[in-house]
Amino acid sequence: MRLLLVSDTHLPRRAKDLPAPVWEAVEAADVVVHAGDWVDAATVHALQRRARRLVGVAGNNDGPDVRALLGETAEVELGGVRVAVVHETGPARGRERRCDAVWAGRADLLVFGHSHVPWDSTTPSGLRLLNPGSPTDRRRMPTFTWTTLTVGGGRVLDVELHHLVPPAR
């Protein structure tokens, strides 16, 4: 099963639309997972129309229109992998310990956003933590990012962080 992970799209504030390579990844994915900060419900609806399946949560920049559609957490099983999705996990320091305290035994993979900084680590309990960064608001990162991965047989089989270099000014 092919997954696309995105977060912090901030549409239409930071960009007018998702970059074309991200839309291509949406169409290639079996499941799109969005870890919050959509900013408007139109983006939720656009992804619902184009994705085979969408799993998403609301973030701190999402208003009542997005919150009417999505909760603050999501838990699903995909390819035998227990996937949890949240927007924020707090500071990088101590993240593995905090996430283990909440999610160990409940999830195999935790997808999160908020920082716009890609993250890939595994906690002492074996919980995989993935933040895809942002495809539209790179902040202090040199590139825009999103993640694709394959899951099956109860395991994360491969993870790829994708980069899109911003256009020259």
C-alpha cells in the first residue's frame, strides 16, 4: 500500500495550490495522510476529491470550517500498520519519550506536522515518527518537502522524503 504524507499546506495563505509533483503523488497513492494546518476547508475537499482515501487531522491554524470536518487525532490501520496522526508533538528535544508515553502499544507509526521540518526517527518502543515537512511553506528549510512510503504485512517497507527546490527569484 502506497502512502503520501503531507502537512502544513497552509492554502491559500502560503501558496495558491499544491505543487504539481504533490498532486501527482496524490494520484499515485492509495492513501493520503495530512497532518494538519490545511487553513481552509477547500483544501480538505480538493484532496477528498482527488485522493483514493484521505486521512487527516486539524492543526493549530485550522478554523471552524476544517475542524467541522476533522478531529485533532486520527487512528487507522493501513497495510497492517497501526497509524496515528496528530498535528503537534512538541519540541524536538524529548519527542521520542513523549510520543512513546502516549502512543506506544497503540500505534506503529505516528505522522505529525507543525514544525515544517522533516523528521524520521524511531522511539525506544519501536514507534516510527514521521513528519513530512511542508510542500508549500518551507520556512527555514532549503526545500519544500513531502514523504511517500510503502506499508504492508504490518511493516513500514520504505520511506522517501521528496524535495522541491523553490523557484529562483
